[in-house]
Amino acid sequence: MSKIIIVYASLTGNTEEMAELIAEGIRNTGGTADLKMVKDCNAVRLLEYDACLLGAYTWGDGELPDEFADFVDEMKGLDLAGTRAAVFGSGDTSYRLYCAAVDELEQHLREFGAVIVQPSLKVEYGPSPEEKGLCREFGASFAQSLGALHQS
């Protein structure tokens, strides 16, 4: 089964909760999921895993959190060609750009050669009981898509 790293930034705990639920979904399929806060993780660690998930809250008028700035700069120097990835995060629909940090992370992953294997998961504030299930499904679906690739 695949070894997956989940790197995230969380200010209020909402994105962290999403990351934990996604990891639970991955583990329920038999996959391995390692959670790392972005401030405690160097981008080169992505190369140690079969796939990666990045998660962020959206800051201000749609910016990526400052914690991700160095990580994204480090990603520029990596060969992520073919790396399987997906993105998730939390936001607030009262802002003009909803979950723009999620879109920005996905764009950076594509620029650096990663393959986005499923649509991003966006949640307003923290996950509701229904969205908690969606987070687990997101993780399970991600892990299962990797398993299908290994069997091809």
C-alpha cells in the first residue's frame, strides 16, 4: 500500500482537523499517512513518499499562509514529475476568493510536475459532521487511486 505525506498549515485548527480526518480515511484503506505541520517540514521530504497531500487555510484576501512560503520556494528545486498529489483546505465564503490558497497550492504542484489525481476538497470554517465524512472519503479515495496505479 502507498506511503503518503500530508503537509498542512492550520491557524484555528480547522485545516488540522481536516488533515487528521483525511489521514484516518487513508489508514482505513490500509495506507500509511504521516501528518506534518508545514512549519516543521522541509519540502524535500515529499520525495520520501509515494504521494502527497497539501492542506492550507486561506489568509486575508485569498493568500497562501505565510507558513507555506518557504515550503513552496523549496518545492521549486525538487523534481516532482509524476508525483501523485491532491490539495485540501478551509476558507470563508464571506471573502471574495473562497479557499484561494487551495487553488494556489494546486497550481504550484502542477508547475513543479506533480499530477493532481482528484479534485481539491474545500470546507468553510471547520468540517461539519457531513463534511467530516467527506474528509475521510477524500483520504480513502486518494489512497485507492494510488493503489489502482500500482496495480496497472
